[in-house]
Amino acid sequence: IEKGYEAIAPALPHLSFPRIHASRIVAGVPFFRMQDIEGDANSETRIDVIARGDRHWRYALTPVTGRKHQLRVHMAALGAPIAHDPLYPALRHRAAGDYSAPLQLLAKRLAFIDPLSGAERGFTSGFELDA
């Protein structure tokens, strides 16, 4: 299965793209957050830039592995947390039911080989991010 996401996050002009970010992700504190630690990588994400704005860029994110919150942790580790992320890099509290600033992460495409027919299947979202 290949998954493709888009995200809006701060510009990273000091880095070259496309790039692969690999790290070791483990459970953090509180229990629902994950964290990067030293050690052998257990997560990998391909990152590219789709569009460059003044302050924020649109990124293409392709997870090679599937760790909990992997894309959010990797972008925050690079210094570009995904726009409106209430968990990374720091926990930010919101009022219950406050949907005024949704996380700018979109599951854009999904592709796989159908296990029954062997046919290639692909699906692309028609949604776009706000920023």
C-alpha cells in the first residue's frame, strides 16, 4: 500500500528537497504523544515540496513506515510543525468543539494492488488544504 499526504507547514529554505527523514519514534508523555529518540530508525518518510509561499510551504509526505503520528513527529523534528497541530512540537489545549483551525494534513492518495484480482487500484482525494 502506498499512501500520499499533503501538509502545510513553515518554510524550510535551509534544507534540500526531496529528502528522506528517518528516526526512532517511541511512545512519549503524555501517553498519546510520540517522540523522537536516539537509536536505530524505525520510521521513514519521503518529503518533497509542492509549492513555496513566503512563510509556509505545501509539502508532499509519503510514509515508508507507519508509526503513530509519524508525519507530524517528522515535520516537527525538522523545525516545520504542520500548521494548527495541537500536539507537536508542544501540547496546546483547545476548547472542546473548537474546529476553527483544523490540522493542515490531508490524506491525498492511496494506491495498492488488489489482492483478489491483481489489478492496480488508486484513489485520490478531491479535497484541498485551506492555506
